[in-house]
Amino acid sequence: MSTQTRPREDLKRKKKQEVVNDFSIQVATVNGSGSQSSNNVLMRAIFRMGVPISGKNLFPSNIAGLPTWFTIRASKEGHAGCKKEIDVLIAMNPGTAREDVESLEAGRVVIYDEKLNLSKIRDDLIYYPIPFSELAGEVVKDVRLRKLIANIVYVGSAAELFGIEMTEVESVIARWFKNKKKAIDLNVQAAHLGAKYVAENLTKSDPFRIQRMEKTQGKIIIDGNSACALGSMFAGVTVLTWYPITPASSLAETLADYLGRYRMDPETGKATFAVVQAEDELAALGMAIGAGWAGARSMTSTAGPGISLMAEFVGLAYFTETPVVIFDVQRIGPSTGLPTRTSQGDTVSLYYLSHGDTKHVVLFPATMKECFDFSIDAFDLAERLQQPIFVASDLDLGMNNWMADPFDYPEKPLDRGKVLTAEDLERVGTFARYKDVDGDGIPYRTLPGTDHPLAAYFTRGSGHNEESRYTERPEDYTNLMDRLAKKHETARTLVPEPIVRYTKGAEIGIITYGSTDVPMEECQEQLRQEHGIEIHYFRIRALPFTDHLKDFVSRCQRVYVVEQNRDGQMGDLIFLEVKDEQGKIRKVLHYDGLPIDARSITDQVMAYERG
Amino acid sequence: MATSTPKPKKVNRLGLALSEYRGRPSTLCAGCGHDAVSSQIMKAFYEMGINPHQVAKMSGIGCSSKTPAYFLGASHGFNGVHGRMPSLATGALLGNRDLICVGLSGDGDTASIGLGQFCHLLRRNVPMIYIIENNGVYGLTKGQFSATSDLGSKLKSGVINDLPPIDCCALAIEMGCSYVARSFAGDPKQLVALLQGALSHSGTALLDVISPCVTFNNHESSTKGYKWAKEHEELLHNIDFIPYFEPIETVEYAEGEVREVEMHDGSHIRLRKVDQDYDPMSRSGAERLLSQTRETGEFLTGLIYVNPVARNFFDLLDFTENPLATLPQEKVRPGPKVLEETMQELM
């Protein structure tokens, strides 16, 4: 499918008139060069001027030396999706400079380290050469420090060129470096030098400009892993067991930080949690399952390779009906694949993970708010349904910077599910661990340590009857399987419902989930403005599907399922669900490892529509 | 007519009879060493007066891992996946640190598929008892070699094992395990004392128990068979266990004839000399001993190493004394002010 960029007629207009608060800046650097703080300063300075931003880090699987690109998108409309066209390139990496410049469209801007001598490559770009290292040398003499400081010089230069207020740059620097006065002074000084050089030596000839507006007041900037970490803390997680893996590590690390800050018991000074970095993902999940069995709110976080390793244990948790929450921050597979590129390639494997007849509950957050909320829901669902609950995030959501409204404090109390205490057992007078007492497929459980003669039961895979005794009788096994299937039906009524928007006059429907939702508003605009096409929109927020899906498909003439994997995994699951209307389903796919962008969706949908 | 008063039922300090520590009937082969081990587990828990509801029985996969169903029926049990009992047990204890956890495993479950988790459990010094019912063979899958099979041993099909066995005790000491013992299912007196010692220990207590497989590995030359073990067992010492809740009788021993180890809970292990004086508190001495027995092929049983004051995993994690599993919402969900503070930082 062609995803070629379109001719940029609009740019000719833009040359004459200013492009305000609607462009992207890409900083091309070398991994490990310390550009992270300066990129954040640049992004947050724009944000503090009231302009909606998003920040995406395209980084290699490497500690130092390989190229890294950080892209800031300023969008007055609040579009946070990937933008295919880069408007301003800040070229700091000699290794990729030529290629970076060549990939730009005509009329775009290149800010570069003077000695890279890039202006000879093409004559249809706007060039701003700046002697970054010399300017940095005026602030510090140490070679290593000079490299770091050069980064903040380009922030100052960009601020001057595009009208980003220096007071905001200064205040972000002060916040970023907290109380380190020397670092603050050095960085502020360097930023001013970068700005001064531009003011004194260059003439602005590009149309791009940042202008103060009022769209970010009261907003936060956060990444999905941090949002999931916060959600987990407010869900009352007590046991976190994990194994390092990109792009999930920062979820566990951020959570451990938050727990250390906010979850020390004020009376005893002791932790109200346990965090264990396990020896591998198998042990990480094993510990989480053991803790869930004992009654703790337990979780682990991982990515695809970890999910594969956890497959056996997930089956054990499913058949023993043990609560546990598993975060999957998806990336491209396999272990030696592209671990720093995003993907939704685990959709089907999460739904059916393990051996035997298993199917699970998977939540798909698409926003920072949902990363927070669904993390809380996941723990409630795990204990309510007594089974593993997956939260399927991805690298784009998890590790990139997103603007969001502050999160709401959870109103619902924790749902600890059907747990019988000694007092309950005394009152009820009977207990069978795997009996469907309430008709919803969810049995009652007791926690080890419960002081009552009825409490104890022996937990084992699937060879158990309602009393949890060993059995190999066919009818006992089918009873168990049928009840688990019934529990799955109950799950349909408890998971987050889809977001559905019907539009008058629309014929086609688009279905997305997770981070594929991000560019959809922009895509809808493109379809409307460029092709006069309206759409019905449906965003899946969980598996199993709710009943809304069939209604939606029946109300559309054609349905495009958009996702970020090669085979259209969710499309396949939908295909199975809507048996009578399978002919309506079409797949729109994006799987190059970069976050999906609106243009790619619009073009693919139109290619189908044109036939 | 003469009346006889019924004999008073023998009970422990909780008023429980030994029969209340039983489980379901065993389905293992008649004569299996594992059943003998189960009997001594029941006895040790009975003698120590442990309330079964406080106990969590954990296991992996294999004949050994089935045994938790055959003792302490009034305790919760979890029969997990192959070689992964250590992580399940660690997690269960993180969730509820009040649980008294006993893990049952075999030589395949521990030394083959579970070697990694076994090592890391020991490194962490997770407070639990880990019993290897070691018969040098896979029973449940019908007789394949395990990682503790004797070098040169022969399957019925004639296949020879040409890999050296892993010594789980030596490995445990290397991994920092703080209670390492070797015993024999056919030596109930020693086994029950070692189990009681394990119950009074605050870290991981490893018991490598030679537990013959009567079906697949009980032939004359098998070092994991009854005949060989009975003929070759050499006691490192005679062991008496004096629980903390019973008075210590003072018995006069000749100089150098006895060593006493005070355990974490105040119980005492009294080791009476057999041939040579042996100090189980010396890690390097224990390593030397195991290195020697590997060369000589001796089958030494007893308490090989103990460090009653080693810091356990809970000490390191420094978490609350109350079980994490049942902390109330107000302890685990921070208030709205905390959320507000975190949001402010992100603005």
C-alpha cells in the first residue's frame, strides 16, 4: 500500500504567510550525547507557551553512539499523532546529517552545526548554520561538558528563530535541574548564547513560528509507562515483580520510585509494598501469581519476548483462577528484533496466550488518562474475575511524551472480589473453591492463612473438581471448561466499553484500538476535507468484545480495521466475531515500527474506497 | 466387671493429634521414599505445634511435587509448573509473610528445569523450607535420567548416563543458602530433627533428601536406592532438636563431644559427635567436606551448614509486619493530595 507523501501545495502559500503553532521539529543526535534534557526543555518551553505538543523519541537499541531522533510536534489543534513531514531539522549527528537533509521536503528548515557544512547538499531548503561547539566552548572548557552544553545551545537558537520565549526556556531549565544551581546557570547561559548568535548573525527566512496561546493551561506532560505506574500505585498494588526489558522497564522503575515516595507506612516507616527484580520473566510472573494467590494485588510489566516466556505461567493462573495484572508494552519482535520500535503485534497472542483452551481479558488504553484508569481497572478486574488481566500498551504510548489533562482521583473503592474470610466461612458453613455459586462463572476463594477448618484447598492446574480435589473424570473437566467460558461471558459485561461515534450520513466505519486512535481525529479531518467522506468511529478498549461491536458493523457498509501489525490481528478477531458480515471487514495496516500517522490511514482507506 | 479408662489421645501443644496433620491418601508407588518423607513432615509440624492453617505447601511438577496433597490436608497448597515453585513460593510469601512455607521438589524439578529459580531463591534467602526428594530419576515420565543421576548409571533400555551429577548441597552453599542438610528417607529420626531445625530457621532451609524410587532407580548399584543408601550412609553427627517451647535438659557430655546451635526462634539443635568433630557453622568447612565426599563417593548425612543469623529476604525488603495481601485500602491507596502533587510535577 502506498504511503507516499502528498505534494505540498500548501507550502508555497506558507512561504508567504507564517505557519503558526503547527509544525514539527526533529532533533537528530547521537545516542548517549545527553540531548534528552535539552529536547525536554525545548518541548516543555513550547508547552508552557500554551501550545499543544507531543514528543516522540526514535531511538536505537544501544547505549551510546547510534543515531537518535527526537521529534516535537507543535499542533494548535492538539494533534498528537506522528507527522510524516519534518518541518525543522536540527542536525547534530554527522553520521546521519546527509540522509536527514535528503529526506526533507522542499522549503523545510535545517539548523545545523556549522562544521557539518550541509548547505551544499540541496538548494531548496532553508539553512541556519550555527557554531554550536564553539559557542558551548565559551561556557565550559571541559570537552565532555562542552558536548552536553552544545545541546542547550541549539535550544536557545531554536527559541530565537521560532519565537519561543526565553523566560519559559529558563524556567523549564530551572525545573529540570531542580536545585543544582551550577547546572542551571550553565544551561541558561548557553541557551542565551545560542539565541544571541542567531539574533546577531542570521536572518529568519522560514515561515514557522510559535505564538502564545491558551491550550495547555492545567495540562500535564507524561509518558504512558508513568501513567500506568501511577495508576498501579493508586490501585493499591502491593507486589511488583519484574525483569528489565525495553520498552517496559521504565514502567516498573517509575512505579518503584513512586512507591518509595508515597507508600511508606507513616506509623511504622515500613514499605507497604514489595518490589523484586526477578531473575527472568518466568520468575517475575511466578512471583506475581504466588502473591496473587496469597491475596496481594500483584503485577508484572514486560514486552513481547517476556510475554512469550510467561505463556506457561499465564495458563496456570487462568486454570487455577489466580488474579494477576500483566502490562505488555508492545514492541517489534523477536528478542533480537527492533526492541525500540513500536508495534501492536501481540494482540492475538495476548488474547489466547498459553496452551490448552485459554482466553483472557486484555485492556487497550489509548490515552494517558486511560493508561491511568485502566491500570486501576485491571487490578479490580483481576480480583473480581480471578484471572490474569493484560494491559496492552505499546512503545509509542509507553515511552513518548503526551499532553493530557491531570488524572482524576479514583472514586470507586478497591474491588477485592469474592474472598471468603474465616467469619464468612463460619456464617456460610460450606466452601467449594471452584463452584459457581452465583451463576456468573466466578467462584469464591479463600486466602492461605485463613484460620478456619473449611478454608484450605489444594490449588492445581485443570485436573480438579468443584471441591478442588484431583480428578481426571471427563465430566469434571468439561464442567470446569464450561464454567471458565461462562466467566469469559461475564467478563464481557465488566470490561471497559468501546468508544463509539456515529456520524450522520456516514457509510463507512473505522475501528481502532490502543495507540492507533491517536491520529484518528486528524485522519477524520483529512477524509472530510480532502475527500468529503464522513465516518462512523469505533474504538475497542478491551477484549473480549462487548455486544456493541456487532451493532456497529451492521450499521456500516464497509468497516476498516486499523492497527499496527502486519496481518491485522484484531481484524481477524473481529472477523470471527461478526460471522454474518465478514464481507464488510477491510484491514488498514501499518507496521514499519514507527507510530502510525494520519496520512497513512487516510491514503489506505481512500485506496480501498476508490476500488 | 473391670472398667478401663480409654487411653488419652496424644496431642501436641495446640491440642492437635498427629492425625490432624494428615493429607489425602498417597497415590505414589508402594514403598516410595517420598511417602516416608511426607510422614516425617507431618511429624515435624505436629511436634513443633504448628497450626496447619498457617502453612502454605508449594510444589512444582513430578512425583515429589504431588506429595503436598498427601500431608497437611488442612493447609493451603499450590501445585505449580515444572521447576518454578521457587517463584510461586517467593510470591506467596511476599503476599503474606506470616505463612510458614514448605516447598516440595524433586531432582528433575530442582536441578534440571528449575536450576535457575532454585539458585535465585537461595541467593535471596527467602524464609521457607525447600525439600528435594532426590531419587536421581524422572519417575512420572517413566525413568529418564535427571541432573542428579549417577555417572555411568544405566536405564532399563541400556542407555548409560555419561554426565556427572549436580550436588545440590554444594550448589546451595555456593548460592549463600543459610541452612543446608542432607538426609535419607530411610532415616526418619534424623530427617524429623532436620525438618524441625528447618522450621526454626529464618531463611531458606534446604534439605536434600535421598528418597529412593522403587520403580525406576532402586537397583543395587544406584546411589539413590534403599540398599546402597542404607549400607553407605555415614552420619555427620547425631542430631537432637530441642524446640524453643521445651526446657533444655542439661546432659553432661565429654569435652568436644557435642555442639549446640541456637536457632533464630530460640530452639536448639544439638549435634553429637560420631567420628570426627564437625562445625556446621563454617561455610568453608562445609565446602571442603562436600568437595571431599564428591571425590570419595561417601554418603554423608546431617546438618552440613547453618547460619542462624543470616539476613533473610524480608529483612532486605523492609516491608510492613502485616501481610501485604490484607492491608486495608487506606494503607495502599494514597490520598488525593498525593495525586495532586504528582500532577503538579508533570505540569
